[in-house]
Amino acid sequence: MIRMVCCVFAFSVLMGTQVALAQYDGATSVPEKYVTGFQSITEGDSRELLTRLIAEDFSGRGTGQEGYLNAARWVAGNLEAWGFQPAGPDGSWYQNVPFIRVSVDAEKTALRLGDEILSDGDQFGIAHFVGTFDKQLPVTFAAIPNSRKQPEIKEGQFAGQLLVIRGRLEGNEAFLSRGNPECVLIAVDEARIRTESVSRLEQTPLPTPVAKISLTAASKLAERCGVQGELFTGESPDQPIFVASSVVAHASVSVVRESMDVPNVVGWYPGSDETVNDEYIGIGAHLDHLGVQRDQVFPGADDNGSGSAAILQMAKAIHLGDTKPRRSVLFMAFCAEERGLLGSKFYCENPVRPLDKMICMLNIDMIGRNEETADEAASENENTIHLVGSQLASEEMHETVMDANKYVNFVFEYDEEKRVAMRSDQASFAAKGVPVTFLFGGFNPHYHKTTDTLDGINFGKIANAARLNYLTLMFASEHGHFKKKPAVAAE
């Protein structure tokens, strides 16, 4: 299939024409020297790569999980096949990022009432507690407003109690220390329950054993204790509600901690001009997603299988293109974006190449679906994309993207700039003064859900995002360092 396509492309270039591509209406013909690389990026490859990225053995690519490591190895294999060189320490493809992982030991965690199991270990979530708790305690139920205002309680009001609470706990730590419960179970929507998490920093545990359980389990326990289950449904109360029960429940919680390394994947493609190939363009996307949580796989087709597929196609286009970039290219597939941009933040503190030699950083995240809201159908966004951050540091950077877009013709939107500018990996580089761009397709109903599968993916948008950034990369490689805005340069 690839050989046939390449033959067609080669023939069309000789004839001085171009094969019709899925660029958007009004796009200009691509400069001849970039045609081969540009045309190597196809919807078919977008589908093939993304299908692989959500495969069973990648299991949602959760940071610290085996599926992510499998995906990282696969990405490295592709880079090697496409002429990239390992850019990690000691000649490897990986820059290992140190993490601390905490996870629920499901076999030792449960909520019971007599012989009845109301919630097993897979329905418990972590909440800054590491260790083991196992006691039978009378239950007190609480619903508190979702605000940082401390509820008024008496000293030791919950002493000797299992406190099952609905409401905002962050900022209310004094509420726990004053009330002094034996154990706290926070009732949350199941979508907010994580059975494991990774962090770069050691988190200070709360003085009280705290875990999360589902609202369903909390309501069931309340009903068994003779308390109205409505306490855990409906709107947040305006005033705190406390209901004590004499019923004794058995709570066992076990959360374990371990140190581990998780890799960013880094590859280097040397520029063709030896006089400037110490300078480079960074292309990046986060490879991770939510992985496996509570025995459910979050595939992450859009978030961010789509961006990963796009930068892989860019890497392939660089390899296949007749014209090679003058300056070098650094490929970066980041871990732990979903945990707070941890992979890219670590990279920027420990760059494998000097950051002052980075011309710009091109990031892609969630470009596989059309934006869809309650007021805007997905069908209205076939050719739209959010361009974020390109005007932050350099007008020349933005102009380069606009020049490249003549050959793709996306309709750019800028209304998400404030909401998402700090929510993907380009932010880590922008904080270091590197000119950045961030292509973002917009939010949709499948965001961070198990339904983020291939269904509804716009493979043409993935391909066109890759084409746009491929041309932006090639133009930037010719241009060299962009002149920065004084206000940003002075920061």
C-alpha cells in the first residue's frame, strides 16, 4: 500500500501536478520541494496509527502502567525505522522521569455492613492516604457545601466515627483535624475515582485515613443505616448537614506506595545544514492517557492518541520528504500530561538538548474529534481547530503558522486560549521562553470517558493537523530563531 502511494506521488511530481488531497476548500498548492513529505501524511495512516495506539496491549496508556510502556517501545521502534536517532541519556530512546505511585490494594479494601459488601476495592479511590486501615466503626454521614468555608463543628465531634462525607474536602483539612474522625470516606461520582495515581512529589498525607468511594455506595450505606439516600444526591446543600447513626460498618482501606521511573520518548533527526543543525525544532504530544481505572480501560483515542498519531506522521514525512529540514528536529512523546504536565515539566528542567537552541515547540493535543457542545454540533466544526499560544512569545511564530496554513486552510479559532493555554505540554516550554504553538480540536462529550474510542474520530483532521505542523516545522527550519516580543523576552 505504501509503495503504491509513493509511486503515484513520484509520478505526479514528474508530471508537474499534485494528487488531490483532503486539504480544506481554498487551500493553495504545496511548494514543490515539500510535496513528497506533505503527501506522505494520509487519512489512512492516521487511522492505522490511531487504531494501534488504542490497542488492547496499550490499555489506555496510563502513566506507570504496562500499557504505557508498551506504547513507548512501539513509538521508539517507529522513530528508528524512520531515520531518527535516540536522544535520551546513554544513547537510549527514553528519558526516565522519576515518580511516586500510590494505588489501592483492592484485595484488602472494602466497605461492609455485616456480611454484605457495599463497595469493593475497585470502587475505592485514592485521596492522599498511604497505609492500612481496618476497623469497625459507627457511621456519621455529612453533606457540606462545595466551598472553602470551614463548617462549624465541635472539637472531637466525630471522634471514634467513620465519617462518610459528600462535598469539597480540599481546603477543609482543619475541619477533619477538629472533628477527629477515625476514618473518612469521600463520596464522589464514579468518574472521579482513581484507583491509582502517580506524582513527581511526595504528597503530605492527611492526619486522618481518607479514601474515596462512589456516591452509589454511600447512598446504599445511608439507606442501610436508616438515613435518607437523598443526602448524597441532588444539589450541594447551602448549610452543612450531619446525621449520626448507631449502625456499625466495617471499613478496610489499604493504599500502597512505590517509586518508579516512566519514560518520555525522545528522538533526534539531524538537520541537513551542518552550520545550523545544532539548532532545532521540537515537536511533541503527550502519549499518556488515563489507562486502566477500576477495571475499565479509558482508550484515549482523541486524548491524545490523535496528537500522538499526528506527530508520528510528521516524523515519517521528515524521513520520506525529498527536502530535509536544515535545522534538526527533536521528537518528544511525553508521559504524565494527565497528571499535571509532569513529563514535559521534567523535560524542561532536564533538557536533552539546550533549550536556548530550540527554535520553537509545536504541540498537538486532542485533534481527533470535532468540537461539540450543547450549543454547537460536531458537524459545524469539520474544518475548525483552536490555535493556542502562537501569538504569546513571537509575532513571527504566528505568521509562520499562518503561512503554513495557506496549504491546509483550517479555520482557526481562538476562544479557548485562556481556558487551555496552561493545560497541555506546550505550557512547560512557554514558561521557559520558547515560542510555542498548540493545536487543539476542542472539547467534546467523550473527554476523559471510556467512550473515547475510534467512533466519531475525524481522521482527516488528524492528517491535516500533521500536515500543517509539518509545513510549520519546515518553514521554521528555514527561518531560524524567531524574534521574541520584548515583554516575554524580559520575563
